[in-house]
Amino acid sequence: MVQKNRSKEKNSKRPPALLTVGDVASLLNLHPNTVRRWAGQGILKALRVGPRRDRRFYRADISRLLRVSLKGSVGDEAESSLRR
């Protein structure tokens, strides 16, 4: 009998809740170093994960930032890309 990996199926249908520095930089049209600096300054809330202490950002936090900070088509376009 073949067993399906249910968690993999669920994750493949839904984008991950955590975003990398590169993901956030692309969504906000920023350089990755700017994202890191903003996280260090507390402008963006970041989690530190793994042995390298890489930064991860909650998708909901970035979406909220876009709704609050950006108005018009640029904000709508960036926010829609978060839903993909």
C-alpha cells in the first residue's frame, strides 16, 4: 500500500506562512540588506530560525505592512502576490 504524505499535500496547496529575507525583499521591492536592517531596527518583526539564525517573517505581518503603508495599485499588486 502506498501512503501519502498528507502534510506535504497540505503545504503544496498553501504558500508557507514564513517568508525569507529574499521573499520579503522581492515583495517590497527592496534590497535584502534593507530588509535585514529594518528587522534589526524593529520596523519588520523577524523570527530567527535554525543554527545560522536566519531571519523569517510572518506572511501576515508583511501583508499588514502593505495594507497600512501602501495605497493604490502598487500595494494591491504586492498584496495579491502574497496570496499566491
